[in-house]
Amino acid sequence: MDSNEQTSYQCSECQAGHVTRRYITYFTWLGDQLVSVPNFPAWVCDICGRREYDHQAILWLNMLLNPEAGKPTSKPVRKAPTIRKQPTRLGDTKP
């Protein structure tokens, strides 16, 4: 843990509790299926139970649950460069 990182702060919901980092089970719906993720980082109030999920962990989870995850990305087809013929100038001689 970074020494500059705050270990707890006052809850913005109840104003009485302290919010601390914990690892909880995170639940979310993916279509019509319930997905549970154990040991998910969150900030939880010790009085009212308000949860604020770790932003970076949410981004990673969204990337993993993306239906396109693991599929190869389509690369744009590159066309071969066209070679332009130089216009002949008057007075040029051909070999």
C-alpha cells in the first residue's frame, strides 16, 4: 500500500462511519446471468454499509466481461501503394 494512500475517511452517506478498504464479493448482472466476483476491492462504511467500488478494479472487470474480450481484433486492410507513372516531358528520350 502506498504510504500516501488514505486508509480511511468519513462516510459521505451517514457522516458517522469510517470508510475503509475491504475485499468483498461483488455481484453484477451480465445479461440475464448473475456474476459473482470474490475478493473484490471496495471501500465500505463500518456504520451504514455504503460501498464504493475500486475504480480500477471495475474497469478491469468490465474489460473481462466484455463479450468481445478474447476475440481477435479486425485490422484494417491496407492497400498496396499505387505507383504513378511519371509523365514524359517533351524532349525526353526513351532508352
